[in-house]
Amino acid sequence: MSKLYYLSNLLPVFLLFFFCLKTQLFGANLGVAAPVWEAALHLCRYFEDPSVELRGRRVIELGAGTGVVGILAARLGAEVTVTDLPLALPQLQANVSANVPPAGWPSAPPVVLPLCWGEDHLTFPSDWDLVLCADIVYLPETYPLLVETLAHLCKNGAVVYLSSKMRTEHRTQSFYEEHLQSRFDVELVLRDDKQNNNIYRASKRAEE
Ligand SMILES: C[S@@+](CC[C@H](N)C(=O)[O-])C[C@H]1O[C@@H](n2cnc3c(N)ncnc32)[C@H](O)[C@@H]1O
């Protein structure tokens, strides 16, 4: 499929998302789960890269917030599960419902489920093709839990894409260089200097 085809398809999809998501934001009580973060938009744009195949793939998103990344992946043909803390799920479900494509979901409607890193990851299977993460590396106390969760989800070879604003105050770099690299092969695939946003691809090493 040509790049032009992707771009012409994505533009209306983006416009639709921002309109619908805006109408669905639950605001005040949701804290960081309420807005669409820049890192999510970077990851959505990265879906245009020909190396990222979504159609027909089994995908799980962690810390989905508004769900923009997972919903776009589902609209591009992936079979998606979007997850977040229980508090964020009503907004997530409402955004999924507000973004049904006119012709229906190409594969299946995104499934919305609670997943708190390091707590209930073991209730999820390990047979994903892709794990998506946008701006979820910002709480140093959760970094070991996040690695534990990713290691479980990727047991059978899933590839992880993580888009991160590289915040010094949150030691984001240390997550990638110390925590994640202890169990995964990690590659920086895209950097936006202006917005200080990195996208990494990671695959679990077969050491366990
Ligand atoms: C900065 S927001 C990013 C939201 C969305 N991915 C985006 O980029 O627009 C971080 C998300 O991680 C979720 N989160 C924070 N701690 C979590 C935890 N321990 N387990 C699961 N999700 C968590 C928050 O609820 C929030 O939705």
C-alpha cells in the first residue's frame, strides 16, 4: 500500500478523533488520563511508517488515557485491547463508542479493560503481536512494575512501541537505559528534537 494512500486515509481519521475526543473528555477528576498527550500523537503519526503493520495484529495498549492510539490502531485494522486504571475506563469506553467508523470496525471493536502495572498483568495473556505505550514513563516508582508487566505481555515475542516525552525530572532516560534494557533489546527508532519526544521499539530477550 502506498504512503499516499496511508496519508490520505489518516488525515480525516485524525480530524475525526480530535473532534470526538474533545467532546468526550471527562476532565477534572481524571488527572493525567484526561488529555491527549503529545507522545500519543507522535505514536499515531509513526503508524504511517511502512515497518509498522497493524492490520490483523493483536495489540494491547497500556495507560491508554483517552484511547487515541489504540482507537486509531483499531481503525487501521488491528484487534485492540485498551487498558488503564479503573478510574480512566468510563472515558476510554465513551471514546471507543464515539469513534466507531461509519463502516464499522475493520477487525473488532476495541476491548476496554483495567490493567494496573505490576498488579493485574498476570490476568492478561502473553500472545500479543504489539504492545503500545504513549507517555506512560513518568513515575519512577512504577518503572520496575512497568518492565514486569511488559515482560509478561511479551513472553511470546510481542514487539513494544513506546513513545515518550524525555523528561529529566522524571528520569525517563533511566527507564530505557537501565530498567527496560535489563530484559529487552531496545532501539530508538524516532526522535523529535523540538518536542523532546522519542519513540523506542523493544523486544524481550529470550533469557528466561
Ligand atoms: C500521561 S498519561 C498518557 C495517556 C495516553 N497514553 C496519552 O499519551 O495521551 C499516563 C496514563 O497512564 C495511566 N497510568 C498511570 N499509572 C498507571 C498504573 N500504575 N497502571 C496503569 N495505568 C497507569 C494514567 O491513568 C494515564 O492514563
